Amino acid sequence: MNTPGTIDRDEIGTLALTVLVGVAAAGLPFLIAFVRVLGVGLRTKTEGATGVVVVSGKRLVEDRPDRDYRARLETAARVAAVSSGRILILAGRIGAASITEALAGGRMLRKLPGGLGPCIMLEQTSHDTLTNLLPLPRRDLWDTRHYRSIWTGEKLPRWHPLFPRVAMVRTSWGCRMKCSFCIVPHLCGGIHRTRPVQSGVDEIASLDVDHVYFCDDENFIDEPFAWALAEALDARGVKKRYFPWTRTTTVNRSPELLRRWREIGLDARSAPVALPRSSARA
Ligand code: SF4
């Protein structure tokens, strides 16, 4: 027995062993993941590369690329210079910009030393950048019978399956809110972009399943878009059940929008709870 208030060697040894085991256990999953990623990287073949460096745009500041966008363009220019590749800039126009993000990016690249002019291609015909960034998924490539999810909701029809076949659909990208726990504001720069309404309706109408799990970051933050999508789905006669994501503040601000979606098939929603210090950007 040791004297109270003193620490003997056994205790120090036990503590050291505990710390060692803890560190080793924590590092093992990382090591395994690292080896797997390294393996994928080493096995990946570069043959078949298109020779095109694709740059996605970013919201302009006073019609000019911001620092992040400029860095992205400069990296693309460096890669294209050593690989004799071409640069494709994808970006429409949002906000108050008077030119497209692609055009602003192209102008910046052309001013760089090295004469990149002829190898720059711009995709700016679509007003909506997301059309370019999110081509419709090839749903014919997988068997939807194997993709199921638990489904909850108020007043579901009798004998509604607990695990129906479910399809994931994205109609928008990003979010304008700043919930303190969420990574989306950091990924999307506080911007919310929507697909063209008709494109979303076409995709949902073409699904061979009745349940749609939206993977938007916030489905109803752009109220005019959410209204338009609901009306267009209804007008098209699309009968599906929906599970969206929406912030509690959005619901409180527009309960009638949720009611409208309820009419066309909304069963439940996932609602991030905003912490007191979170706030809206718009
Ligand atoms: S509303 Fe949702 S997506 Fe937007 S910041 Fe909050 S948690 Fe993230």
C-alpha cells in the first residue's frame, strides 16, 4: 500500500499503458483507412484521361473572381500548362453579377502570362450552374429493388411498408443559413443554388419508386423555388411520398409552404435545430 498523496510506479505504469493502448487504438482505424486510400491511389490508372481540366465557378464579387476562385483558376492553368490540356469552366450567373462566373474566370485566365487563350472553353449557356454540375443520374445502372429505407410519417396509409423502395433526389445545393454545427455553410460559401424546376420534376416523375428521399441541404430555403416545384409536380400529376430536409426557422416562416407539400405527398421532414448563435445570411 502506498502513502496517500503519493503515486507509486505501478500506477504510473498502468497510466502509461492505458495511454499507449488508447493512442494505438485510435490510430489503427486511421492507419487502415490510409493504407486503403493509398492502395486505391496506386491502382488508379491515368489512361483515358480526357485532357480537360474542369473548373467549377464561384459567386463573383463585383463581377470578378474572389481569392478562392482565382486560386482555383491558377491551379487549373498550371495543370493545363504541363499536361497540354484544355480548361473547361462551368458556371452560370447568380446574384447581382452582370456576367457569368465562367466568363469572369476565362477573362482572368487570359490575362495570365503564358497565353492560355485558345484552350479555354466556357460552359455558360445555362443560367443555372447546377444543371452543369449535376447531370441526371443514370438510374438504369442499378436495380432499385435493392434500395430501401425505413419510412415514417403521420397518417401513413394502412399497410404502408416499413422499408419501401426509396430513391434519393437532389433539387438544390447549399444553404444560406449558418447553423453552428453544420459544415454546409463552409462548403457552399453561404449560397443556395437550385436546379431548374422542370429538370427536378422530370427526374422525380421518371422514378420507378414511390418514395423520394431528398438529399438537398435545405429543401425549402428558397421559397419561390419550393412553391414552383410543388406546383409543377402537382400539375404533372406526380404521386410520390417525400422526405425533405428543412430548418425549423424555415418551417416557422412558411408553414403554408409545408402544408402545400403535405398536400402533394410530404410525409415527414428532418429538421436541424438551430443553436442560438446561428443566424441567417439572407
Ligand atoms: S439549415 Fe441545415 S444545411 Fe443549412 S446550415 Fe443549418 S443545418 Fe446546415
